[in-house]
Amino acid sequence: RFLGVFCMSGHSKWNTIKHKKGAADAKRGKIFTRIIKELAIAARDGGSDPDSNPRLRTVVADAKANNMPRGNIERAIRRGTGEEPGVSYEEILYEAYGPGGVAVLVQTVTDNRNRTVGEMRHLLSKHNGNLVSENSVAWMFTKKGQIFVERPGVDEEALLAAVLDVGADDVTDDENGWEIICPPDQFEVVRDAVKALGIEPPSAEVAMIPQNYVKLEGKEAQQMLKLLEAIDDHDDVQSVWANHDIEEKEIEASLA
């Protein structure tokens, strides 16, 4: 169980804060719901064969890593391809500003667009944020593969050589571990190179990486953490990214 917080380049990212708060362990049902939706969407868009569908292959690996039963995985894929009846989903990316002018992207999968947009608007306004029009903030982010590796027991030279050899763009380190950034189409190869060293990354995803960051302190930092947690708790939300820069002491205060 991963409980560390990575503060790569001084920026605490939401998915690592989430692990610190224990959210990943406490909300296993939410994780399964997210994966089932992602399996259905991936199969619908690219077919049911993971060998020829990279997105589906990545989600199946995620499902197995979370100990999802094989029957659940296969049923979700069949629903996606229409071989089995089920709910019809659509993907919607919401853009918003949070406390202190932080840019926020929220990736959702929903069976009811009107319900989801209404609930997103309500959550944001409750936590000092607001929805904005398409591409108001998306241009501030770049789609990249992002893999975190914890420091204990890892040979730094071997890790660097392995990931840079297969196309990683950048590796940033601090006292807790490494953040590996790579092109989206190299994500699987780079992640597999990490795993081939016997390392299980606590977090690995194709993410929207901010090009710049907004530093938050005090009340605004606490509001931002509460907003991110509220958004992440929503059943239709798959991922949330934001360009906040929040120090470790603020995260500890939110846990107190």
C-alpha cells in the first residue's frame, strides 16, 4: 500500500496526495466502477482484443493490478462492444478554475450528460471554483505518460538507463523517488521497462501535465484540496488534474 507523497519539482500532484489520504484503499468500489467504465469505452472505441487495442491493454493491466475478477473484466468489455446489454457511456472533459485561479481538468464518463454537468457546476461553486468554456484551460496542459517510482531498493542508474533507452523524455528525482515523463504512445513500453526491473510503480497513467503551476497557501490551499477530493469522489469522474503547487505542510494540515 503506497502512502508516500511525491513532491516532484516542488509540486504535489493530486493522485499522490490522494494516496497519502488513504483514499485509494478506502474507495475500492469507486476504483472498480472507474475501471469498468474505462474498459467499456476502450472496447467500444478500439475493439475487444487487447493485443490490437493499446488503450484496452492498459486498462486490463490496471484492472488486474487492482485484483478485479476476470469475469467482471470480460463482461465490461462485452458491454463496450455491444455483445452484452448495458448502459451507454460518453466521455466528457470539463474545464474549470479552482481557488486562487488554479486550472482544473476533469475527465468524466457518464450515462447522463445533463446530470453530470449540473453536479460538476455545484461541486465547483461550493468550493470556490467555476466551470469554464472549452479550451479555456486545456491549453495549459500537455498529454504525457507519467510514472512514479519509490526510492527504497531501486538502483537509480539501472532505472535511468532502462527508461531513457525506451523513449522516456525526462526523469525528475527528489528524496522520495522519481517521476518519469514520456510520450503517450511510449507509456506502455516505459512502464513495462520499469516493471522488468522488478519495480511496481505506485502510480502510472497517461495524464495531463501542467506547463506551469500556481502556488497556493493557507485557506486557498485547503479549499483546493477539498475541491479535488470532492471531484474525485464523484461517481462519473475518471481523473482530475490541476496546476496547483501545494507544500507538504498544507497537505499535513488537511489530514489533521
